[in-house]
Amino acid sequence: MISAVMVALLVTMVLALLRAFLGPDRYNRILAINMFGTKTVLFVAVAGFLFGRPDFLDIGILYALVNFVATIAVLRLSHYEELVSGRSGGAGE
Amino acid sequence: MTAQLPALQVAIPLACAPLCVLFRVRFVPWLLFVVAAVGSLVCAALLAGRVASEGTVRYAMGDWRAPAGIEFVVSAFNTPVLLLVSLAATVTAGYARRSVAAEIEPRRRRLLYACLCLTLAGLLGLAVTGDVFNAFVFLEISSLATYTMIAMGQHRRALLAAFRYVVIGTVGAVFVLIGIGLAYAVTGTLNMADLAERLAEGHDNRALQAAVVFVFVGLAVKMAVFPLHAWLPGAYAEAPSVVSTFIAATGTKVAVYVFCRFAFTVFGAALVFGVLRIDRIGLALAALAMLVGSAAACFQQDLRYLLAWSSVAQIGYILAGVSLATASGVSAAYLHLINHAVTKAALFAAAGLLVMQLGSVRLSALAGLGRRMPWTFAAIVVAGLGLVGVPPTAGFVSKWALVTALVERGMWPVLVAMLASSLLALVYVGRIIEVVWFREPPASAELEPTQSPATPASMVAAIWFLVLLTVYFGIDPTFPGGLADAAASALLGSGGE
Amino acid sequence: MIVVDVMSGVLLGAGALFALSGGAGLLRFPDFYTRIHAAGVTDTAGAGLILLGLMLQVSSWETGVRLLIILLFLAMTSPTAAHVLAHAARRDGVPVWREGDERR
Amino acid sequence: MMTFVLTNVTLLVILIATAIAISRMRALYEATMLGALFSLVTASLFVLLDAVDVAFTEAAVGVGISTVLLLGVLALTRSREAVTPRRRHLPALIAVLLAGGALGYASQDLPAFGAADSPVFSHPITGTYLHQSQEDIGIPNTVTAVLASYRGLDTLGELVVVFTAGLAVLSLVGPPARPEETMPRADFHLADYRIIRIISGILMPFILLFALYVLFHGEYGPGGGFQAGVIFAAGFVLYGLVFGLDKAQRVVPRVALRILVSLGPLVFIGLGLATMLLGGQFLDFDVLDPNHPEEGQHLGILLVETAIGFTVAAVMTTVFFSFASRGVSR
């Protein structure tokens, strides 16, 4: 069962990645990357179980934390930049 | 306490750096740099004495025996480098007080002194360490501090030069790291002596060959060998005068030493020069560097850019000596390394003094100033003749040694390039002399004598100390010559260490 | 013990399904707001179920505590991030999709 | 085994796809975010390689602090990459191909992945690190033993590198502005959002607690000074982002930062000099407790990790505050 969960997580990661590549705007990317991050947390937790290394879970905690800080930082700082250069949001590729 | 000297050599300047940042009193950071420089000079001198009497000195960091821990090795091949770097730092320290006060805004001064201490510590550590990864760490420290100092230059161009150096230098450092990683994968050790033992055979291992190439390409960036020299002119010319004086004397020179150390005592001459034929590439690049560097120097309009391009050529001379891989060649390279460091430091220091008094060292701005500032320009002329290699300057001695070494191996094309480059050097030094002594000062830009600030005695003393050292080494080359010969035989003689 | 294993298996399976549906929704939904719905709701549920499923199988309390911390962490940060994201997008004027609009 | 291979291959494909996407992207915010994603995947690969400490560092540094700092830089500059002239592509391409070719050439003779008879495994120091360290130093996490004691000098060097980087930012961007110099921005105040303010308030103590745990648990599990310092900094950065720079500076005053930045290297070097005065070699922690060398090692490692943690946290926070106050003051 745990292997199945792992596969499901990997597939979800790929799906999120596709959204991150496709965009089309900044918010979609942030959303996709945030989701990718949560999936990585789960992935590490599951991997720790699958390979019998529970100390991986410390890394899981760290990911969860850092992912949140990074998301807030993107939101906050990307907004600054918009003010400086005066462009409207969501400049995609 | 003498047993602790190798560690103190690096620990003193390293400890001074954070202290510089901590203290806000005006002269304390400078004083700390003086302490760092003089302290390391004392350590270097004592170590040189010990090496001369007892042979190689080893120091186990943390008391962990060599392959497990990091060891410092002081031997005949690195005492000249230690002496050179700490001497350059000491002279720079004397020069720095007035120069920094004139060029750097107060807020940044203690940061500059901290970076000087860090660069000093990094270069000394690079010279003294016996561990390849530790060498990388010290390379990073010195490079990072150097980038920072260059960015403190007076013009905005300094930022661009520093940025350029950061990008190129980081790629070089990464190459060194990749090479070290590959060598580790092949041997399982990072200790230089242990590596040499394990690399004595198996020269057809492709990972090992790639390791050699990566390390040397990375070091070539740090040495500013010809096609990878693009960072050097801007970095030397735009940096604050103290910084260009110090790094022109030490930066590339220590990189050359590390190159020798890797080539002869880690990978082994048999692999580097026998199997991979790095010597041919080295000689070809050296010849190109001599020609391109000197030719480019002839076309520069700014004294400091001229000097920087001449450094590119001089690195060519040193590389040629190393690439010969003979005792006389390596000895000549070491000798030229020492002599050129002293000469170029004197020139950059003099240029810094001019910048301080005139605001610019464009050749057009220097026209006809020879009679107004006879001492400064006399120093430039004597040191400039040292660059050309006119007797009785030190440049002549080392170039002669190099010529002898080249003739020994019959490397005529390189010899021709070297002579051509020396002629070009005569052209660019002649150009300075012509502008300064024989051209009329432009009427419009005439400075009133009262306008230029008084000449600080400490700076002049530092410049003339270096100039006189150049002349002294030219007349009596026994001291640097002895060091260079001992270094060459230590590198080539006892294979492993 | 079998009961616990079965429960854990069910929780893990459900969590995997939630995660997958969240991924599919993120890719297939027509605009940003619907996607944030897919991601936010299924993400939290998927993570929670998977972590609960794992927690039923733990052998030592240390592992259990760590899983609990991760669970609490995600339960707090994930909705917050989604909320702030939606709010910022709204302020920035990212348009809302209506029936019949083009997909974005 | 099947799952293991499948997982690795999938992650590798994701990694390559991300790298290509980053290199093709001109919008730099998006590129930075994908860079964070790249780090996440790399860290996951490190986890699968069982290099837990490396994964920890990669996650803390690559995903957390470097993303935040890059974003801070982008807020000060333009966020769209200029078009590189075509003539510059060719030399770059040649250089990349040469380097890649050399690596490919080298990989033919590298020992097989995980081979038990590879030089790294058969070299005696690997045995020393893995077994002898339990007697010499006696801490379960060998990585920490190597990092803080066997190769303590390298760690000192790396700490000095971090310190130098801090100096570089201070000299280029200037110190963080004083609280009274910053003007609060009227617009996007996250602090106005009750939810994020409360959540961040709840999280802050846990983040700092977790950082302390990582700092002092480094002898037993993954972690140590560098990672803990970065987590501390992430906490302060989060605080600054949500509550504004002025409030954050009240929590971590400029003076404290300035002292902490230099304190780490000083303590580390001072420790080395102290061991010399006690009659040992530089950084020989045995002499700290002559009767129980193992205890001395523990003490030394703890001091070293703490020194690292404080300085890394101070440098990262200073760097971020400097960037941020460039955007706010003026």
C-alpha cells in the first residue's frame, strides 16, 4: 500500500510540475509549486517508512516550514517589484 | 610555542578579521591588519628558519593523524610563498593607512580591513595546507574577500569588474571542486601526500585524467592564464589602490604555487607532463600570454590598465618556467614569481599614490609631471625597467634564469616570444617615460602646486622599500635565488612530498 | 492488529486518491480560483489522510510525534498559504472564470 | 527495489525538466520559484541516497533562504532577463559542451554506484570515520563527527566564507536601515490580514524551537549549526515579511546582529587558540577535558555548532534586512 501511495505522490508531483511549467501567470505557478512542496513533504515521510528510516521525518518538518516561508516571501516580494516597475500582475512567459 | 607556528600562521589573520568588524574606533581596524600582517610575517620567517634547519614541518589539525584529519605542511616549496605573501601584506599595511583614508568612505573602512585580513588568511592557508579540500576552502575565502574589496573601488566600473571576476572566478572554483571530487572518488582520500601515493600508478584512469584537467582549468582561471585572463585587467585597475597593490603581488602568485603543488606533488609529473602533456599546452599558452599581454599593454591609455595587462604577460613567463618541469625551469619560475610580485606591487602602489594626488592616472593626465613629482616617477621608472628586465633590476636576474632554462630544453619558439614580449615591455615602459618626462603638461589641466595634497611619507616609504628591494634582488639574488632553488628541488626531488 | 492495518490501508488509499484528484484538478480546471480550490481542499485532506495512515503503523512514539508535528504544520500552513494566495490574486485583478469563458 | 528505481528515475526526469524550464524562462520571479522546486527535488534525491544531512542542508538553504534572498534581490532590480545577444551563445555552448564532455569521459572510469569495493569504501579513513569515531568522539551521527572534529578546520573555513559573504553584502548594499528610517508601506500589508498574522504568530515559537532542536540534535540525527542557523533566519525573515521590517528590527536589533555576525568566527578561532594554550593542537577538543577526552570532544562540538548557528543566522538575517531596507527606505 505504501508503494502505491508513493507512486500516487510521484504522479501528483508530475501533474503539479506541468502546471508550474504551463503557468500561465505567476499565481498559478506559485500555487503549483506550493502544492509540489506539500507533496514532497509527504514523499519524504513515506520514503522514510518505505526504507525504514524514520529520521527522514525531521526533513519533512523542515520542508513544511520552509515551503511556507518561501510562499509568503514570493507573494510579499513579487508585489514590491510590481510597484517599482509599475506593471500589472501575472506577467507570464 | 614554535610547534604551533603553522596553525598560528593562518589563525592570527583569521582572528583579526572578525575583530576588525567588531571595533568601531577609527584606527583599530588598521592596527589589527598590521598585527595580522606582522604576525604572519614573523611566523613565516620562523617557519622558514625551521624548514631550512630541520626540513619539512607537519602539523596535524585537531591532533587527528593525516588522512583522517587535515594537516598543514611547511616545506621548502611553500616557505617562499608564505614569506612573499606576508611581506606583501606588511608593506601594504604600511601603505594602507593614508591610502584607505583617501579612497574609502568611513563606513566601509573596517570592512575593507576585515577583507584584507581574510584575503591574507586565505592565501596563507592555501599555501600551507596539505589537504586538497581544505585548499578549496581557503581558495574560496580569499576569492570571496577579494571580490568584495574590488567592488569597493572608487568608480562604478569597479562593480562591473568585480561582478565579472565573481562570475569567472566562481566557475573556476567550481572546476577545482569538481576535479577534487573526482580525485576523491578515485582514491578515497583528500590528503595530498596520501593522494600522491595512491595516484602513483593507474594513469590511464579516465576519471583521474578528467580530475587533472578540471583542477588545472580552474586554477588557470585564478592564475589568469591567457585565454582565461579576462577578469584580471578590470579587477586590478578598478580596485582600491591598497587592494591592487596587495593582490597584484599575491593573488595570481599563490595560484601558481597551488598549480605547482598539484602538478608535482599531488598528481605527479609523470601523469601531468608525461601522460597528459600539460607542458605543451602550458608552454603554448605561456607564449601567447606573453605576446598578447604585452601588446595589449602598449595600447592602454590608463596607467593601471597598462600595468594589469603587463601582469597577464608576466604570468606567461612564470607559466613557461613551470611548464618546463625541469629543476632550472621551476626555479626560474619561482624566482620570477618573487621578483615580479615585488616589482608589480611597487608599480601599483605608485599608481595608487598618483590616483590619490591627481585623481586619475590616464597617461594624458600624467604628461610632463615628471619634474613636479620626481620621487614617485623615479620609482615608477626603476620598477618599470624591472618589468622590462634591464640590469641591475631583479627582473633581469629572473628573466636570465628563464632564458637559460628554455635554452636547456631547446624551446626556441617560446624564447622568441619571450624576447618579443620584453621588447614590447620596453615600448610600454618607454611610453610612460616619454609622456611623463618629455611631454609638455597640457596648459588647460595645469594643477596649481598647492592644489595637490601633501605626499604622505608612509606611502612613499612603502613604494621605495619595494623599489629598493627590486634593485637589491637584482644586485644580490642569493636570497630569493636560494629560496627558489630549494623550492624547485623540493617539488621535483622527492616525488611524494 | 489486522484491523489497524486495514484501517491504515484505507486511509492511505483514500489519501492517495485525494492527492491524485488534487493534481488532476490543478492541471485540468479552467482558471486560477478553481485550481486553488482543487489544490487547497484535496491537498489538506490528502496529506492528512496519508499522515494518519502512516501514524497507525508507527513502531515508536518518536516517529508518531514527528508525524503529528508535520500534520499540524501542514494543517496550519497549507490553508493559510492558499488563502493569502487567493487574496493576493483577487487584489491583483486576476479574472474569474465564468461558464462559457475560454480556459486560461 | 522496483519502486526505488522508478522513484529515482521519475525524480531525475523532473529535475532535468525543471532545469530546462528554468533556463528557458525570462521572467526571473518564476525562474526563482522553479529554482526552489529544483532544490526540493534535489533534496528528495539526497534523501533517497541516504545522505540525510545533505538533504537537510539543501532543503534549508536551497529552498528556504536562497529563494528568499534571490527574491529580495529581484525586488531591488529588474525581474526580467535581458535578451542575450546571439553571438554570446556560441562560446557558452562550447564551454558547456566541453565541460559536459569531460564529465562524461570521467564517468566511464568512476566506480559503480554503491560498489562495496570502490576506493572510497576501501580506504582506511572511511573505517576510521565510521568505527573509530565511536570510540574517539562517541556521537552517533558520523557526519557531525567528521564535520566538527576530524575536519573542523574546513568547517571553520566555511563559517568564514559565510562571514565574508555577510561582509560583502554589508559593503555593497549597506547595513539594514534603522527602524526610524523605514517608512511603513501603505499597500500590501500582510499584517493587515488577520489570518496570516495569527498563524505566523503561532508558528514563530515553533520555528525557533525547531531550530534549537536541530542545533542540539545534530550529534544524533541530521542537522547541526549551519542548518539551525538557516532555520533561525527563516523564522526572522518570516516575521519581517509579515509584520514589517521595523517590528522585526525591534525583535532582533541591529547591534545584536552586528555583534553576532563576528561572534561565531571569533568563538571558533578562540576555541582553537584555547586548545593550543591548554597544550593541544589547534582545534584539538580532547584537551578541553583532559581526563575524559570524549567529554571534551562533546563540549567542543557543541560550542562549535552553537557558534556556527548564531553566525549563520545573524548573517542571513542581516543580508535579508539589508535587501529589504533598500526597498523600504530611500
